[in-house]
Amino acid sequence: MTGPVAPELLDRARAGDARALARLLSLVEDASPLVRSVIKDLLPLTGGARIIGLTGAPGVGKSTMTGALVGAFRAAGRRVAVLAVDPTSPFTGGALLGDRIRMQDHATDEAVFIRSMASRGHLGGLASATPQAIRVLDAAGFELILIETVGVGQAEVAIASLADSVVVLLAPGMGDAIQAAKAGILEVADLFVVNKADKPDAHQVVRDLRNMIALGQRAPGDWKPPIITAVAMNGLHDEGISELVSDLDAHWSWLNASGELKRRRQARAREEITALAFTTLRDRLMTNGIDELAARVADGTLDPFQAAEDVLAQQKELRFTRG
Amino acid sequence: MTGPVAPELLDRARAGDARALARLLSLVEDASPLVRSVIKDLLPLTGGARIIGLTGAPGVGKSTMTGALVGAFRAAGRRVAVLAVDPTSPFTGGALLGDRIRMQDHATDEAVFIRSMASRGHLGGLASATPQAIRVLDAAGFELILIETVGVGQAEVAIASLADSVVVLLAPGMGDAIQAAKAGILEVADLFVVNKADKPDAHQVVRDLRNMIALGQRAPGDWKPPIITAVAMNGLHDEGISELVSDLDAHWSWLNASGELKRRRQARAREEITALAFTTLRDRLMTNGIDELAARVADGTLDPFQAAEDVLAQQKELRFTRG
């Protein structure tokens, strides 16, 4: 593949061509050498999408809830993309695939795009590919991008923190408010949904959650995460979805009015730049080598701290000699 | 603490002052701001020590074996230091302390120095502190430095790889040849010791090990790890120790004659420089910030890959402006 492939694919993706979009996403997921030029081309078109993260333990009904949210947004005439990310599995495993099938009622809708991403055995790769996949969907004109993750571990927290609004799902009988608290997910949650609210003990989950939220420090003007009770059942007798949508809209307004959106997106960019700088440095040290410095450290004529500084100082020259 | 503290402490440590040596080690373990000047001062005095790593699952008798080795080296009139490293525990735990007490027969010997290092909850810190602690002991004039680690995990493999000669201990009835194989310890082993060889099934461990070694690719002139059967029991009826010492001497001769010692020490320096460059970069990004670049990435006027390159390119200037 040569030449400026991205602009053409991007034009087609923006016109609604799902295959062109899928190809663009494959380019960024596979960390193709073209990623950089693809991202550069589409960057001016980004920034318009609202990014919503959904996370929670397996079994809380994340995918059913995602499906219900997609339905609500589509009913309001908005273009929606779903990125289902599984940081724990090297392959797109059974659970995620099964979930995708349950969302097939949206599969024939051109304004809905669903994509699964798995870690391919390398979390670092997924962590750097996800922001690029979000940029592609953003540039392709989706107004809403839902990022759904599996589980409530550290990796999920990291990916959830890519979103503008983070929705944490819980369900009764799973003790997962405590589990979520341990993983640090409570701090990143902007909205809580207690799903399966028709089950016994749902009120207990709400009460636990309320107590935990009350413990958090909050300044005047800060956002207070609402707790929404819901029953998501594939579009039939859904409850709480319209409340979730309106709370998400309220959060979006707050993000914009408070300046938090800008602050959050800059913090995210900072994390992304740091991660990419590390990767770039690692790649360069593997290809350009540091053999001369290592030989001097090994024979005791150069201290390792100075060698590390020399390595960093060399990066300026390397940048220009890479052509 | 101001002024050139290291040269004076170093002089005293080289003269056999254990307290001065302990203070130098504390400086490098605590990642004191003085570490760099301490290491610079003592660097010209390093390179003379032979570094021997001992690793194996808990219960194989590592500390008893270490004690027996110390005894053998002392009998030959050599100065020996022991660095007991526990990467899994934030504190110097009971097991290690207990082991240290068992080695107390050497505690009053001025030519033997024993030090425990624990991770203090931060493995990265231990990984960078251990090479510096080795340099301190080397500069202080110890001819032999034994590094003893707990367990057979990835962290232990990383620390074992700091040694010139890596001894892997196994014992019958623990199924740990397989466990060691899984952790990748077989590849880094230069010598195998099957300890507790008086127990039943010791021959089975030797046979398993021999089969696994036979599977490894080896070029002519490569070192073939010997398998030594031993019974280490606190100096009473020790068996196999003199064979281990002579195999270690044979490995040392091979390291020098083959050029492998130089290659190995350079590879270690390369790893150390890379790790220090990462740490330095991380520290600088936290203090100097990348807010301007992050703001441009967030508003879509700069691509994140370019920002990462800019961050690396800035390191040259930062180096000179740090004073």
C-alpha cells in the first residue's frame, strides 16, 4: 500500500462506507507504519465526538446496556460508534463475540458502527491503539463513541479514562461495588448505573454506592456522580435508559461549562505523549543501539547515569537523521 | 550531608569498616540524590569482583548453600559479600531474616559482609538499586559478591541476570525443575545444583534437568551447564560444595577466555542505561511538564507522534539547562 491512502479512505468512511472505516481501523490497530500519516491526515477533523466509556464486572449487563444506549441515541438521530475493548484477552473471545451478536439489531443500521478490539497479547499495544481508533471514528463523523471494556481491573480503568464521560455499571448480588472500589474505578466514574434493578438487593447496591460517594471530597461546582437504577433487556421494557441519556447530556454540559472537558482532554494527551515517547525511545535504542555507551559503562569509564543522559541527549540528532 | 562524602566513606569501607560500607549501601538503596556522585567516585575502582547469582524456589536451601559457599571461599582466603535480594516483599521478611541468622557463623568475620535488600514496594527501584549496590561492594574490594534471590519468578530472573555466573538451585520433591523452566530460569542458568541430594527422587530431578538441558541449542565452545548434586547443612557434612566451587572457577575461566564476560557485562550495562533513561525521562516529564504539547495534541493541531518526538528532542536542551 503506497501513496496517500488515508485521505481517500477517510472520504469514503465519512460518506458512510463501513468497509473503508474498517480498513482505517485495521491500519491503526496493527500499528502499521502508515498509522502516523493516517492520524496526521485525519487530525484536523477530530474533536467533535463525545466519548462515553462503559465499564463494569462481567455479568452486569454492559453490552445489553450499550445496545440500549445505542438505540436511544439512534432514536434521537445521532450517528453512534461502539468500540468494545478487551484488555484481558489476546483474541476477541467468546463473551465479546456473543455480546456483539446480541447487538445485531443495530448491525444493519448504517449510522451505527461496532468494532471489537482485543489486546493481541500486548496491553501496551492496545493502550496506544485505542486513542488512535477513537480519532478515526471521531474523524469519520460519529457524534458519539461508546467504549465498552470487560471487567474492572487496572487496564479497564486506564481505558475508561480515555472517555469524556465514564459510566460504571454494577448489579445486585455480585459484591462488585467493593470490587470496583478496589480497582479505583469509583474515582474515575462520572455516572453509576445499577443495572438489573428489578432484582432483590438492588437497593443495597445503591445504598453502598451512596455511602462510598459520600466519602469522596468534592469542591463546590464539582460534578456529583448520579446513581441511575436501570433494567436493560434488549429494547423490551428497558428502564432507566432515558434517565441515563439525560444524565449523560447533563454531564456533557457540565464538562463544557466548567472547562473540565478541555482539562481532561489535555491530561489524556499528556498520557498519550508520554507513552509514545517511551515507545519511540525503546524502538530507537533497539535499532540504533547504545553499544558504545554500554561498553564504557561496563569498563568503568562512564557512569550509567551520565550514559542515560547521553542517550536522551542523542534523541535530537536521531530525529533529524531518521529522514 | 554535604561535600564529597563518598571518597571518605569509600576509603574507610575499603579498609574494612563495615559501618562505612553499610552507609554507602544505604545511600544507593534509598536512591539518595548523592547516588550519582557516589557511583562516579567509586566507578574507577570497580570491575574486579566476580558476581555470582544464586536463585531457586523457597525451600531448596539457598541460604544454607550460600553459607556453605561463603565458608569455602573464606577458607581460600577470599573476601566475600552477600547481597540477599527479595523482589517480592516490600520489607525484609521473616524468611530472609531467619536465613540471615542461620548465616551468623560468618557474622563476626570481617572479610564477610552480608546485606539484605527488599523491594520497598517498588520493583523498579530495586532493579536500579541492585546494580549500584554491586558497584559499591565491588569498589570496597570484595573479590566475590554472591547475590541470593527468593523464588523463581520473572523478577528473580532479572536480578539473577546481573551476575557473571548464575547458579540455579533445585531440590527433590518440589517439582520445581518444571517451575524453573516456566519462569525462563533454565536459559539464564550457568550451573545447576540439585540440593538435598540425600533425599529420595534426587536422581529424578537430575534426570529431568539433563533432559531439559539436552533440548537447548549449543554451538561448539559454548558453556554446558554442569549439574552438581549437593547436601548443604550448615558446614557439617556438606557435600558437593568443593565441586560447586571448582565448577564456578571453571565457568569464570571460560567467561574470561571466551570473551563472554565482556559481552555479558556490556549487555547488562545496556539494560541499566535503558532503564535509567526511562526513569530520567519520566522524572523530567513530571517536573518540566509537556503541557504546551498536550494542549496542541488535544486541540488537534499537533499529532501525538510528533509530540512524542518533540519531547525526546527537547531532552538535549533540558540536559544543559538543568545546571
